[in-house]
Amino acid sequence: MIVVVTGGTRSGKSRIAEAFAADLGGDAVTYLATATPAADDADHQARIAAHRVRRPAGWSTVECRRPSELAAGLRATDRVALVDSVGTWLTLHHDLEVADDEVTELLATLRDRDAATVLVTEEVGLAIHPPDALSRRYVDALGLLNQQLAEAADRVLLVVAGRVLELPPA
């Protein structure tokens, strides 16, 4: 089972995804964290710390610091997997270019897993059109990647203001 949980900043998507993963796996969950806190970014460090505090003690954590580590981490666990987040994983690609073969590998890895995977991803297409080229590349790349993940998913949940809307299949 592949579940995509998407929503805007501070929508509650991570909390919803964590509860969903706990329902599926209890204490047998592997959390694949894609955020790398910058030494000079106290706000980001605090956000990461809040996520760590919410995780049950029995969950294992794999920190994905390079793009290739996400698919590898998914292959390395037979437990329910929670990926938080796909948008942050995209930023590990410094040019925001995810190679087609890398997306193909990620999708194949997701489909081949016997255990459920819950993916948190940002819905950035509801905001204003970004004014600069880098932001537009990010929004475009994440939007296209989200479409591919949703196509592969068994369920897609949209979180708005802490409330969940289940999107119908394509």
C-alpha cells in the first residue's frame, strides 16, 4: 500500500501521516527523514526537533542526506515506512533536477515493497505563481513528482487546516 499525504505548510500533514503510519505499523515503523538542518537555521532545527519528539520510541529513523538514500532506505526496511518529506528530498537535488531513472527507481521501489509506505509531500501549487526562476523550478518539479506519486498511490490524502480530504482515484 502506498499512501500520499499532501498539504500546505503547517496544514498538519506530518501529524496525520504519523498517525496513519502508527495505525498501519504500530511500533514497527521506519521513519525516513529527508531534512538536513542548517547549523545557522534555528527555526528549521526547531521544526525537526518537534518531529523527533512526536515519534514513538519504537520507531527507527533513517536520515536520508543524499538523494539516493531514500530508495535505498525504503529497500532496507520491511517495516511500514514513513517518508517525511518528498519536497525536502527534492531539495537534496541541488539543481532541483530529478533524473527520470531516479524517479523510475523510486516508484519501482515503492511498488515492490511488501509493507505499506506513507509519503508526506508539500502541495505547493495552490500558492501564488513564484516570482523567481528557482522557486518556479521547485514548484514545477515537485508538482510533476507529486502527480507521479499520486498515480502510483493506493490512497491520496489532502490535509487542509488539520482536516483530511481523501482524493478519489484518477
